[in-house]
Amino acid sequence: MTDTVLDRFLRYVVIDTQSDPSSSTQPSTEKQKDLGRILVEELLEIGLSDAHLDEHGYVYATIPANTDKNVPVICFCSHMDTAPDFTGTNVKPQIVKNYTGGDIRLPGDPNRVIRVCEHPELKNQINNDIITTDGTTLLGADDKAGLAEIMAAAKILIDNPEIKHGAIKILFTPDEEVGRGVNKVDLKKLGADFAYTMDGETAGHIEDETFSADSVDIVIAGVAIHPGFAKDRMENAIKIAGAIIDRLPKEIAPETTEGKQGFIHPTGVAGSMEKAAISLIIRDFTNEGLVEKEAMLEEIVRDVIKAYPGSSYRFDVKEQYRNMKVVLDRHPEIIENAVEAVRRAGMTPVRGSIRGGTDGSRLSFMGLPCPNIFAGGHAFHSPLEWISRQDMEKAVKTIVELAKVWEERA
Ligand SMILES: [Zn+2]
């Protein structure tokens, strides 16, 4: 078996690990454990003797300390599942060696082209080896790149005892893409002080801010009646739901916002004459922004339903995750050390925020502060997903350097 980061990556992406938001089991799909078992085998082979897969689908392992210094225990995390948005069955990775520039056509579907104009990051990949799919599936670089990078770094740390480091924990999670990646994680067993998810995009990027996120479920009870006798009596819940959706502010939507702007986004609708339900997600970088948007949404519902005196609604807000910056600001060394590691690995560090959540945002609030480091993938959750071997190698280097920086500064 070969063990470069690219070899590992290519081994992992062909294993279907799509998670399923409609499943109530943990992990949401049993097939995620197929990859978990392979990772454990490979960890054992590297020499991490405590590596194991638990019944909830988590992989835990330890790289023992090789220094006398009292170094904080850091953990590297990555998720094993791929997004439900696009199929991950039968992934056929393609390698464009020595990329010379220009658009990349995917062989399995003539309509799928990774265009430079839409993926400007390609311009920084000249002479690199770029991995794509054949266009019929997603690639799963999100986040199998992270898995491969952590595995490759673990091997380097074990094989090179002259690289001094504290105890390092490895955590591979299922179900990140359906927002349940850390539901059953055993932080006590993990025993880490700080963690990093390897789950970002562009090489050199470190993210210490995420959205704050709520979900909203609106359930409308209409007035059902035989359509032949409905005049002035029927209040069709489907139409009420439609009116609410139509009133959602166009300028506060995912398709019209960027940077630090939040949004209101319907993710599902179901209905019959007597009852309709709309699921939405609300995103903002501040709690006040979330509350404001929820109030705005409820005001729309209230206003629409005024025209339907026999109907009523329920409006349920559920907290999903919170911006991790609040937690990370209390431990500035976590980011400072990551910045230094990225620099030592030969890149210019870029700090940013994620328009999304990570396992790390939830871990941070569970007591394990956890920013996000690049893994190198691009165009996540789509058949145009791509990553370069060179960026994965930079991520491996970053992990190794980060282990060294923590030891040096302890
Ligand atoms: Zn991810």
C-alpha cells in the first residue's frame, strides 16, 4: 500500500460516505463506517496503537508525545461524510498532471467544465496536479482531503522522532454535512485542549469565524373543505405557504449576499390544503442579526396570515450553532500558532470567516476551541469539485509545523 497524501486521498474518495439528513440513526448512514474501518487500519499500520472506530462512527487515535515539555494536547479533525447535495456513489477521480492553465473539461459529462472564469483559484495551480471527478459525482475533497492530510502528517510525525511534539489527538467524524458531526463525540475520551479542523479551501487560509445559525420551522394550519363548496370558506395552506415564500426579502438571500452578510433561506416546503410546512435556515455573524432576521420573518408570516382568519401558524426557532470567534478570542495562541505554521510551510497566512458552520464551531462551544485550516479543496458539494496534490502537501506540512510550533512555544 502506498502512503503519499495523494495515494491516501484517491483511496478514500472512491468509498461512498454520503450522509443523510432524513435519517435519525448515528451515523446517519452505515456506509460511513466503511471508510472509518479503513482509516483505523491505516492508523494502526502507521503505529497509532489506540486507533479505533466507535459505535457512533467516530475514529479516535493518539500520536504520543515525544518531548518532556508540558505541551497542550492538540487535536486534528476532519469529517468522513460527503454532502447530500450531490451523489458520491461511484466516484471516478481524474488527474490532470502538470496543469498548463485553461478550462478543465470533465470526461463523464460534456456539460461539466471547470472554467477559469468561475474558479479563479485555478490560476495559482499552473504546473500542479489537479484532481477532479469525471463530472458525474462530487469528489469528496470536502473533506477526504483533510483525512488524507492528517493521516500523511501522522505518518511523518511517527517516522521522524527528531520532530518534537506533544501528544496529538486525531478525530474523524461522521455526519458533519448534516450538522450532526459532533453530536456523539466523547470529548473526555479525546482529551484534547485545543483542536483544528482541516476542512477549509484555499491554501494558506485559516478561519476563526463562522456564521451563527438557527433553523426555523413554520407550520400553517389552513381551512380544508370540499372544493365544490369552498367559496369564502376554504383557506388553502399551500397558498398561504406560497405567499410567505414569495414575500421573503430578495436582498437577504444566499444568492444575493456575501462576506459578512447574513440571510434567510427556505430549504424545504411541504403542503396539503389543510396543513403546510416551510423549513428555513437563518444565518448571520452576530446573534443580534439572527434575532432581527427571525423577527422579520415572523412579521411576514403574521402579515400574510391576516388575510386568512380561519388559519393559524406555528413558528419554531431552533439553535444550530454559533460563531466560534467568541470562544477563540479567549485563546489567541491557537490562531497565532496556526498562522506561524502556515508561514513556515511556505505560504502567506490569510485569516477569514466561513459562510457556514464546521464541526469546529460546535466543538468550540462544547469546550474544545477549534478553528478551521485549509484542506485545499474547491467547489465543494458539486461535480466540479477539484483539489491539487500540491495544496494537499502544503496542508500536510502545515500540520507538521503546527505540531512543532506548539512544542517550541510550550
Ligand atoms: Zn467539510
